[in-house]
Amino acid sequence: MSLDSLTESLKHEFICYYYTDFIPANLQNKDVAYGLARESAARLVRVVEQKEELIYLLKILIANQSHPLNEILANETDIEWHIEEDDWFGW
């Protein structure tokens, strides 16, 4: 799977489940965020063939808040969660 395919899979996941109008108001709650992340991981594992590449890419995104793909995902979801430290959940 190419980087483009991984990017498209992540964009699809974020657009479908993390668009600004769809996310729960209590997303700041770690239990809620953890549950959403677990559900996303399960969906992504089903559709992505190269799981090691996905894990590597996700680790890069977590480590680099200003990574261009984080900006793309933020633009697609209409949420600027990658800009403010208080909104960044890359634990």
C-alpha cells in the first residue's frame, strides 16, 4: 500500500467519524477519546493491508503535531486540533 493509499484511508476515517459536526462534545474526556481511537484502529486494521506502514505513519503523526498530513486531516474535518496544545491528543 502506498503512502497515498494510507493517506486516503486516514482521510476517509477522519471525514466519516471526526468531522466537526460528528464528534462528541466530551471528546476531551480520555475515556471517550480512547474509545473512539480503539474503534478507529479496528476500522483501519480491516481496510489497510500494510498495517506496519500504518503504525509507522501514525507514530510519525503523533510525534509531529505540525506534520503536513495532520494539517490535511484538520482541514478535511474542519477542526484545527493540530494547532493548539490544549487540543492535541498525541499522547
